[in-house]
Amino acid sequence: MTDAALVVALANARAVRRPSHAREAVREDALADTGTANELLRPFLDVPLGDRDLPAIRSLQLSVVAIVHALIDGSPPPLGALNAIAARAPAITVLQHEPDGGLRATLRPQRASAAAALLIEALRELSELEPTRLRWCERRECALVFYDTTRSATQRWHAERPCGLRERQRRHRDRHPR
């Protein structure tokens, strides 16, 4: 099973967030420039993003968001835009020798651009994830998506801090009013 880390990062890249101690939600665009995009996507890249990669990354992000929202809502995902992006990115399959002695076929972009590498990783994650484990954070003020990797599939918040802690505090206050 995949942990869908790239899919979740792209789905939340432009989401509305309510930072700790903030009275109002703010929209932060993690794909606004190459600096913030590289910071977000560094764990998934071998080479840093360039200015020429940003439009392709933004298109990929919009497609992933539409697919993730459809999967969470239980409706058919709109795959056309993502497949159109994939059709423009030429790739080849290479055979690799694994440490355990086996062989594995891997899809690699012909042009080693960061955008093409992210596209291939996003396609892989989307094809391997279990749609019922993609969820919205249950905290009312939070609009972030997460992928539940718990064995029992009962995760409720995208993160313990701040959402899990704040929800438990709210329930405690509701049960024990002053």
C-alpha cells in the first residue's frame, strides 16, 4: 500500500489553512514560486524545479486536486486532464536489478525534467492508493486532505497538532461548560 505522500502534498498545496493561533483561515500557495514549490516537493525530486517546470506542476496539482476530491466524495474521478498531461510527457520503461536479486520495470521520463518525474510519481501513487483511505480532516475549520495509513483505517485528522488536539479540547469544553 502506498502512503500517497505526493498526492496529499499536491492536494493540500493551495488549500485554505488556519495556522495555530490564527483567527481566520488563509490561503497559502505553495506553488507560487520555485522556492516554495521546491520546499514542498523536495522529498519527491532528485533535481530541483526550475521556473519552466512551474506551469506543468500547477497543471498537475489542479488535476490531482480534482481527482482526490472526486475520490473522497465517491464520484467518478475526472481523469481526462491528468491523462492529457501524461500524454505530453514522453517516458520509457527501464529494467532495474533490485537488491534482493529480482528485476523491476520502472517508468522513467525521457527528458529528465522535474515536472515529468513528479507526474510519473503522482500517477503511480494514484493507481496504488485505496480511495476509501483518502479523507478530509474532520476538524470543521480545516480543509486539508490526508491519507489514512492506520491499520484500523480510523484516522480522523490530518495531523495531531493542531487538529486532533483542538478537537479533543473542544469536545471537553462542550461536555464540561464553566
